[in-house]
Amino acid sequence: MYWVYILYSKDLDKYYIGQTNEISNRIQSHLNKKSFYTSRADDWKLVFAQEMTDRMEALALEKKIKHAKSRKSILRYINNPRNKAALFLHTGE
């Protein structure tokens, strides 16, 4: 399974959109500053996660979210009932 996810930094007031097949490991790499873009802040929080059946589907959704380029459209994804970010809250991600 693959995941499309959105992280949010309150300090930067920015969103980061990505996809991965190992969401827990990928989130940890962001929190451990192993990603250039997310290394600029310490307060990234997972605000959206949606499981996809394969990588092509995940890449398509990631691209769709990135090309929307508006906070309003990003918030629609975050507020969508398919958002599974709450599943990861107990792990501190």
C-alpha cells in the first residue's frame, strides 16, 4: 500500500505534500530533518494521510493536490472523511 500525506508547519505556515509506501518511516525522516524542505522547521505535524492501492494512484493524487496550489483546496483534503491522519496520532506523528 502507498500513502499520500500532508504535513503542516505552524512556524512556517507551510504545507508539505508527499507520497510513500512506508508512512511511519517517511514521517520520521521528515521530523529528523533528513528532507531538505522540511528541515527548515521543527514543528511539522501530519494533517492528512490517505491510503492508495498502488504507487501510480498515489503519484496521481499527490500531483493533483500539488497542482491545486491553494490553501482552500488543501483544506478540503484535510477535512475529507477519508483522511486517515488520526490513525498516526498515537505514535506522535
